[in-house]
Amino acid sequence: MRSPLLFLLLLLSTSVSAVEYLVVTNDSVRVRAQPGLNGRSMLMLNKGHLVIKMEEQGEWTRIYFTGKEEKTGKTEGWMHSSFLKEENKLQQQAVPEKLKLEVIAAELTCEKIIGAEIIQGCDLHFQYELLQSADLKSIKVGCSAELVARARSGDLIPVPVNQTLDHSVVEQSDTYSMHILMKADVSYELEQVNIEGSRCQLVGYL
């Protein structure tokens, strides 16, 4: 059995600095199979799509993304770096007890390699609402979860994940969402990933 310390997943996490998350800044931005304008066009991503940075080559960045190319099932490709920016984060601050956040749903969706039934990545999607806004302009929400990954060998390995995200507050009844994107190490041959527990809380506001 491989050591659990060799993380099965590259995690978007405030505690894992090795993983860099980027956000697509424009609509209909092409992802290409090779870096450069001559690279084959795989698909297009829209503004706000969250991706994992894999490497850079000149003016191009290789990314991992949710969704996949219909023809090949690939979830990695190249995008021009000018259409990507780092995800912004705020400083954590004390939050009054009167400000309440309610989690509506936490859903884990995983994609498998076509023909192999091995997981290549997962997307953990949280939905929540602010019950008392108190005329806020923005909020910072932190979500965390305990996942359990099952390998083809039968090994079960716990994988903790966490992330923070900023939201602009428009109305008190607004519903917000957060995606935590994870890329699996296919050499572990993961067959299933489940949520054992999850939570979200308000960690900052303006």
C-alpha cells in the first residue's frame, strides 16, 4: 500500500501552497492540445471557470479543468496566459455571531478516463446562502470536507480538502456556490471518491 502522505489528489486548499488555482477572465476562451495558436482547439471555457495550473511554456499555461473534450475525454490542455489570473483571497477576520451562513448542498462529481473506469478528477460543489446580510458588500466563505478515496486494490485513503472564496453581496436572499477542483493521480487507479463530512462557514466580511 502506498503512503497516504503521497497525496492522491492535487488539492485546491489554503493549506497546500503547491497547488495554484487560476480563473479564466474572458468568455469563449479556447483550450488547445498544444501551446501556440496552431495547437488543435479542444474546447472553450467561459469567464469565471476555475482551473489548476500545471506548468508554463512561454506565453502559454497548461491547465487541468472540469468538463472534458468530447472527442478524447481529456481534461488537460493549454490556454494563453493572458486569459488567466490568480484567485484572489482576503485576510481572515472575526465574524459576528449574528451573521449566519446555511449550507444548502454539497455534491461531489468525478470524471473517469474513457474505457478505463479510473477517476481522473473530481469537482466538489458547495451551495450556501447568507441568512443575515446586515448591509454587507462582500463576504469570505471557507468550506472544508473529508473525502475517502478507494483504489482498485481496495485501499481506502482519507483526503481532507478546504478552500476559501470571496463573494459580492447583492441581496440578503442570494444563493452562492463554491467549486473545489481536484486532479487525481491516475497511477493509483482510483475507482471511487466519497464525502464523509463537510461544512462551510463565514470567515470574513466587508
